[in-house]
Amino acid sequence: MPDRDILLKILDLARWAPSGDNTQPWRFEIIDHNRIAVHGHDTRDWCIYDFEGRASYMAHGALLETIRIAATEHGLKAVWVHRSGTSDTLPIYDVEFGTDSTLMRDPLYPFIEVRTVQRRLMKTTPLTANQRIAIQTAVGEGYTIQFFETLADRYEIAKLLWQNAHVRLTCPEAYQVHKQIIEWGTSFSKDRIPERAVGVDPLTAYLMRWVMQSWNRLDFFNRYLFGTIAPRIQLDFLPAMFCAAHLLIRAEKIPQTQLDFVSAGMAMQRIWLTCAANGLFLQPEITPVIFNWYATQKIKVSHLDAVNQEVGKLAENFYAFSGPRSEQTVFMCRIGTASQPSSRSVRLPLSDLMWKPK
């Protein structure tokens, strides 16, 4: 049976699971020699992108799947259950480890830590048949993958992301999030996105840093000085064109419960690690999916009517290219080959991620 040192090794690797804007919405508690508890939380109280906690639940799922994969290195099978009676905003997941003599190390294990986000342009080299099959297989039962690979497909998505970026950059509620999640002047960040990993050139980054010091300054810059143009070109339109493919992960049924989104996060992590195993980088493009959730639930994104109207139009365009199963979409991303990023989000040390009872 595992001991505390092995559990710490598993958690030290599992903490590299992805989370929205590197928020790491989890803390770990070692209960005994073969059980841990993952104390989750969500960011819906300050982050408009965490609609009803769904993005955080998906991060929890990615973490739980990563724990499962990491445990196989030690011949351990990890089984988790959601602890009944815990709140939606503070869910707890109990994980139990047991030995399994037939268990082999998961082939995705070596890619847990090296998996990273590539926000810059990728090559348009088409996916190979083996890469496509590996991705389709990895998504698992209950989910399907839709590929958008042609130049026409990429152009349609580029237009969608161009519109989506305008919402992000002109919404005051989104501004508050962006102001909080970027760590300026750095190449690596333990709990945010470092400036040099954002994906814009140094001049645009300098202007963004200056403009984002206040909403009034940003609003003036956007209205009268075309402030959204450069970041939309660099962060959305060109990256959408320069990649091998865009992917949609769809659930076979419309996800509704917390555990539906935890399951979706597990599928997302398998896809992401499989891409890394096949020499591909991945860039999430999930904000159109999130804004579509707002629109289909008829919930306002902003106190500004103009922003809410634009979100409605964005949802219509999302439906136009994704089809009648748009509400079943749980994740969207672009993938392709590229050089290794020189900047990335890292993680808080494990000691800072251990649960401390209040």
C-alpha cells in the first residue's frame, strides 16, 4: 500500500493539471496512507469566465484524471467519489488508492508536466492519420470530437474569435478578471499568466499594461484609438488561421450537473496530454463556449446592454458553425506543431496547496 511519501509524489505531479488562468482551484488533504481529499473551490464570485463554476469543475476533473495517471507510475489505481453533502462552491472529492498487479504505467504519464499552452502562431501542417486517431480515441466514452481543419473552417472560426475578443476586451466585468490574472514583466508565474506567455509582441504588451491600469483609460483607448485591434489580431485572428486544426469536444448529452463538467474536464485533460504525446501543442478557445452558456441560459454577462447584445449575436454565430449540438459543446481549442514556448505558467509549490483547516 502507498505511504505518505508516495502520495506526496503523486500530488506533486498532479498539481500540473490545467486550470483557467492558472487559478489552481484545489487544495489537498492526506487523510491516511491510501486516501486523500481534494478540496475544490470555484471562482464564480470574481471571474465571469467561471459560469456557474463550470470552468472550475472542469479543472477539478482535469486534476482528478491527472491524479489517476500519476498514480499508475507507482502501480496504484486511484478511484474518486464526490463527497455527498458538500456545497457546489466548495466540493470535496475523496480519492482512494489501491494496488493493482496488472496495472501498467499510463502512456500519458511522461507528458503531465511538459504539457503547456501555446498562445503563439503554430504551423498549418495537417494532422496525420495517427494523430487524428489518437485524439479521437483519447476523448473517451460519452464524448465525440469534431475537427475543423480546412482553410475555410479556420477562417470561419477566426471570424468568430475576432467577434469573441471584442466582447472580452470591451466588457468591464472581463477587464476586472484580466487585470487580476496577468503577472506583468515575467516569463513564469506560479499563480497567474506571465506577461511573456500572453501571446502579444512587446510593444502591444507594454501598451496593454499601461492601458489596463484603469477601466476609464481602457474604455477611452478602445473607443477612440482602436485599442482592441492589435490584441485581437495577435491573440485571436492570426492564431486561428495559423494552426493545424480546431477541435470541439461534445458530450453525448447536454451537460447540466457539477459531475457532468468534472467528467468533461477529465476528457479535456486526456485530449491535451494526448496532443502533447503526439508532438502537438494546444491553445484553449473556451470563451465562446462560455459566452454561449450565458446566452442559452439567458443570463447577462455584463451590466452593459451593448455587451449582452453582442454576446447574443456571438452565440448565434457559434450555433451557425457548430450546429444544433452547440449546447453539448464543453471545450474548444486549436492544435498544431510549434517551437517550445519560452514562457509559461508554472504552479504553486505543493506545500502551499495543502489544505489547512480554518
